Amino acid sequence: MRNYQEEFEKRVAFIKGKLEESHASGIVFGNSGGKDSALVGILCKAACDNTVGIIMPCNSARNFGIDKVDGEELAEQFGIETRLIDLTDQRALALENLASITTPNQACMTNLAPRLRMLTLYAVGASENLLVAGTGNRSEYYMGYFTKWGDGAYDLNPIADLTATEVFEFLRWLDAPQSIITKAPSAGLFEGQTDEDDMGVTYAAIDKYIMTGEATDEDKAIIDRYHSRSEHKRTFNARYEG
């Protein structure tokens, strides 16, 4: 049986070590109301009392509804300081300004919110000497299901090695809010959006493939395609070395 207490203690020690190395005063993370941010928030709060969760709704009604409510419930249960900023106007202004130099396509518009959120987190972090905690899991990383320089940016990530399935299991052990554990994973980028619908494959199938190499032909084709096409997200930018 998995020793979650030991894992919890090791991850908390990892966070404390990064804080000590950087001489930071605390941690800031995006409290999205989702499973990954919930686990990161719990771990960071256990490691450092000065942990701030920022709720950042942006355009999507879900952001202002269930995601906000779940984020607030998590913060209340685990004593995490919470702040809220509405990024809807910033997104609209960015699109308006961009229209003067280009025609924003769907990829551009989809990635705007994650990048605005990361801009916000690093602005808070710089202003208050806080490290930015990442909230991406191993499954998302393998699939490239994250925004480069958006939710893929961070100073430390205490759950980067955990699959989505393992994150759910960890949250159950921690007795996190059931609403977070049971709702369909979603970046909340637009109405009705879910991760699994976007990718066309379940996290259960992705995690099985990562851990065992086993998958149906259809799932394997999807997973391999996503992994291959997103390789640029997992490598440094090309640099001329001379």
C-alpha cells in the first residue's frame, strides 16, 4: 500500500528546501478550484504558512461559478489565504490591442488566459518575494496539455511526478473537498470544456500507458500524437551556441 504520509512529508520537505535556497518569504499559486492546484495548495500551506492562492476567473462562466466556489472551499478547509482578481477585462484589452497587428486565431485566444494568469502570479511573487508554485501533473506534461509560458511556468512544482490518477488518490487521502475530486478535470477555458473531451482520451488511459505502456490502438495513437507534437514544450528553446 502506498505510504501517503511519507510522500506528504517528503514533498513538504522539498518545498521548504526550495524556500530556504531562494530566501523567499512564501509561495503563491493559482487556485483554480481543480485537483492539481488543490494538492499543490495543501502541500505548500503545510510547508509554509505564508502561502497565497490567487483565484483568477477569466471570461468563462465556469471560472466565476463552480471553480471559484471550489477554490474558496479548499482555501477555507486548509486555511490558505485567498485573493481574487478578474482577468476578463485584461483579456479583452489584449485581444483589442493584438487586433492592430495580427488576427488572433483560436490557439492564441485559448492560451491568453493561462499566460495572463502566470503574468499575475509572477507579478505578485515579485512584489512580495514569493515563489510561484506550478500545478501541472505528469500526465498533462506527457501529453503537452499545458500552455508554454502559461501554466507550464513555475519556480517549483511539488506534484510534477504524479499522474492525474495519483493526484486524485492523494486528494482522497488528504480528505480534500469531494466537489474537487469528483468533477471532470477542466482548464475552464470556455463553456463546457473538459480536458478529456479536448484530448479525445481519458486520463485513466493516459496514466495506464505512462505506467505500463499498455493501451488500445486508438488510445495509443492519440497519446503518441499528442506527445510527439508537444515535444517543443518539454525542451529548451533553440539557442545558437556559436
